[in-house]
Amino acid sequence: MQKPRAIVFDADGTLFDTFELIVSAYKHVAETHGLRVPSPEEVRVQLGKALPDIFRHFYPDLDIDMLLHTNNEYFAANTMNSDAFEGVAELLADLKAQGIKLAILTGGGSKVHDVIRQHGLETYFSSVVHHERVKRSKPDPEGFLLACRECGVEPGQTIMVGDTVQDIEAGKNAGAFATIAVTHGFGLLEDLQNTGPSYIVSDIAGIKEVISKLIY
């Protein structure tokens, strides 16, 4: 059986612990435009969707581009308030040293580049796909397939790693080699189990262990 040659990671909730930053960004957007502030629980339920779709859910009658602009400005000024999960840098460095192509597929916007740079990880990724680069976000396979093309690999040679149902479904819909769900992010364990990922792990160490078995 052919070994995988690439790995596509979700960003928020998978590589980066950004929940508090995301919640504060929604609060800032709402307060800036005189809107109801969604609770952290309401925000968590929506995460995994593309950013514009989340704003449409909360504020269906408003100018989404205006809300996105405010959100992006806030993120650009506050990326220092994000954390990479323990072991992320070491995992990425090891995989790249082994010749594995790496990509990010996120439902967030282009400001993901700021978060990546904040943690000194920009040299590891051959592709970064955010919602501004696709017409159809996860769970549609469009973004995953774009990441594969930019990494120069086939979907069947690529592993999808994420923390939400949308991540896992995107990989499965694209014909990924395997899907790995991690539970330290935004998704609920029961929901992830029902999606049927190839593997479920609890942290970066678990991701590393599974990937090691698959690529070596």
C-alpha cells in the first residue's frame, strides 16, 4: 500500500489554541456595530464553518464584508493572543525533515498567515488555503483538493487532520488517504465519532503517533 506524502491540517482548534481570541473577535465585531454579542457557547457551536457563513448565521441581514473587515482588523492587531498547541513546531519540523508536504486548510480568512508567522511556522507549509481562496468551504472538498494540487500530491496520498466534523468530512469527500480527528479543539467527541474518522486522538502527541505509523 502506498504511503502518504502530504498532510493537510486545519488551523484553529487543531494546530492553534485560538478559541479565546475568536470569541473576543466576535465580541469586538458585535460591539463595534451595535449588535448582540454571541456567547462563547454559541460561537463554539458554529466553529468549523467558514467565517462568512458564521457571520451570516448570527447577523443574516447585515453587510458581511463590513463585519469581515472589522474582524480582520482585530485579528491582525491581536495575533499575539493565540497559542500553538504543545508540540506543534516539533511535529511540523519532523514531518518536513522526512519530506512530507504540509498544508493548512481553514475556514478562517487570510489572517491565518499572521497567526502562522506569529509562531514562526511559515516555512513549513507548501499551501495555505483559507475561505477567500475557495468558492465552497469545508465540508466541500474544494479546499482540500486545492491544497493537494499545491503540494503536488494526489488526495489519496494525503492525510486530513482536524478538530471538527467539517474537517473530517472534507477529507473523506476528497478521498483522503486517512482522516485524523483531534479532540482538544472545538468539535464534540460524539459528533466526531459519528463522522467516522480513521483515527481519533486527544492531542498533538496523538497526532504524531498516528502519523508515524502511517508514513513509516
